[in-house]
Amino acid sequence: MRRPRTFRIRAHAKINLSLRVGALQADGFHPLQTVFQSLALHDTLEMTPRPGPFELTCGDPGVPVDDRNLVTRAARELWSALGRAGEPRGVAVHLSKHIPMQAGLGGGSSDAASALFALARLWQPRGARADLAGIAARLGSDVPYFLLGGTALGLSRGEELYPLADLPPFFVVLALPGFGVATADAYRWFDDDRPAQTNAPAAAGAISAWPGLRLALVNDLEAPVARRHPDIGAARRALEAAGARAASMTGSGSAVFGLFPGEAAARRAARAAAEAGFVALLTRTVDRRTCQRVHFSFASSSPRHA
């Protein structure tokens, strides 16, 4: 009897090169203007078609596998959108986590987008096409970006997307303190501190992003988060002292990233960040074409994570 084939798909992390946050609106959300950028750092989803109910497993005991996980919710949403009754069936998914959680790197959202890509290939009959972008938007504001990847402008809550010319390649050092930051907390602190932000510095740095253009790395959430967690500022200063072209907190934190044009300098910076007491990860930016190259392959070897 032939064993069922297992397929592998990557779920890339992201950083926010910039994140401008507007005032709280009547609907309870803040309007955003952000520039997303994909990273080589990724989680991996291994999918095995098989009879029986849908199942999600994960080697990290801290990762829920029920409806609290966006992969499970993505499966349910897609199954329903395809007009199928009952609970999702026919696939077992194993999630290998490498993107730190509550770090502003989008791991859960990226997992959900990759699950949508893969499950649509496995479940959609000829002629049936689910609206993956619509499903992604219902799952979370960041999820639609991961269907696109690369460098992109996000507006509204982040789900209104405009592809940009891909950023020139950079090596990226991620410095992570020993805590996570809940998104809801970061935005609440932003609202609490807003009257005091008029004199806050506008940017953490700038890079030459495209020929003749520079991009200011601005994160309006960094100052209020750093007021509660001084290690955020310490991480940025450590990366800047190590020679980063620019450094900033990503998303609502807690990860801080530094951009480096060369690998040797990035490796030295990663060592310096580790010596300063942070968990340091070395990765690099990846372009849109890389993110959209969704290959199914036999899961016969361990994936690379950076």
C-alpha cells in the first residue's frame, strides 16, 4: 500500500519597515499606513492528504492547535466557502514553528495564508474558486499581505494592499527581548500616550530603498511600547551601535530589526546583540517572486529557516 504523500509549504515572516498609526476611530480600529517586507525566516507547514477529519499538530507545546490557531480557522473558513458541509476533512497538517510569537513578525498570519494557498490546491474541485483574499481579510488584518509578499504598502487596517518595487536585498538581524507584546496592549498604550507624542522623534532611521528614493523607518508604536519595556530601546541602540543602516521595532513588538548591506557585518551585529542579552536571529529580506513561488515537494529533508 502506498503511503500518502506529504507536501511542504513555507510561511515567511515579515517586518514593518514603517508603521504610521492614526487616531482611534468609532469602529474601534486605528487607520494604518505601513510598508511590509518579507523575510527568509519562515515557519513550515507539512500537509498530508488522508481520510478522516482535518487535524493540526505542532511540535511546540505552546502553540494551540484548536480554533485559537489561524491555520485551523483558515481551514474552516475555506471549507465553508467551498460549499462543503460539516467539519473540514481530508488533510493532516503539521506546523513547525520558527517565527517567534508576539514579536510583530506575523507568524500566525503567515501560517494562515500559506494554509489557504495549500488547502485551496488540495480541496478546490475543477471550476470552483474560493475568494482567498476575502477569507484572509476575515481571518486578520495582516493575513492578506502574506498572500502577496515582498515589499508592499498597506492602508486602512493593513488589508488594503499596493505592491511596491521590491526593496534591494538586506541582511536582517532580529533582536528579541525575553517577553512578547500583545497587539491590543501596544495600541492601548499608543492611545494613552498620544497627547505626549507631538514631540516624539519621527523616525528611527532611513535607508536608500529604491533608486533616488529614501524610506524613513518610522514606527508610531515603538515609543509607547518602549516606555513600558525599555529593552526595546536598548535593542535598537545595540543594533545601531553595531552598524545597522537603520533599526526599528516591527509591528507592535517585541522584535527589533536592524538592516545590514553585508552578511559579515550582520553576523557581528547578531553576536553583539546576543552578548547584550537578546535572542538574536540572522535572516535576510526576500522578494515577492520568492514568496509567491509556492512549490509542493515531498517532505524528505529538513527546511532551512533563514
